[in-house]
Amino acid sequence: MQHTHHCAASIARYVQAFVWMVDLYQHGFSDSQVAQLLEPGEPLVREYLAVYRHQKGYFFDQGMRPTHKAEIIALYEAGLDEAEIARRSQHTPASVGHYSRHYEK
């Protein structure tokens, strides 16, 4: 691993920016739309998203947010019905039902 001269706060900002860019990209925003929304400049967005696209098959497939299972269970515990959970989580009702039934056991 290579050492860096950046402080922890700077690294945290870079990681948060990366997470936001990837999240917007995963929700269908183009590189230029992400740059307009977050204002880091299009070259930086392209660079970050190029890293994401290159690494996607390794550890970014699930994203950096809680897993879809954790998200579904949290909504289930909050008392939402399966149809609303499916809509919010963008998963099929069958998947939501599967996670809900297995969680109760």
C-alpha cells in the first residue's frame, strides 16, 4: 500500500465525493449531470467514474450503501408493506417477500 500525505479529513471528503458520484451514476445520471450536481468539475467526475467502472466487477457491485437486504429489512421493521418496500428499494415484490419471510424465522 502506498503512503499518502493527505490528512484523514481530506481522504474522508474524497471517499464521500466518490460515493455520491457513484450513487448518482447508478441512478442513471450522466457524467456531465453528476458534475453539474456536485460541482467538482467534469474531468474529476470522469476520473472517479472511470475508477468505478474499472473496479465494478470487484467490490463495488453492491455499492457502498447498506446491502439491499439490509435496506429491505430496515423498511420492513419500520412497518412498511411489501409493495411500498418494493417501490422504495427498486426490487421485485417477490424479492421483498423472500427477505421478509426469511427475516421472521
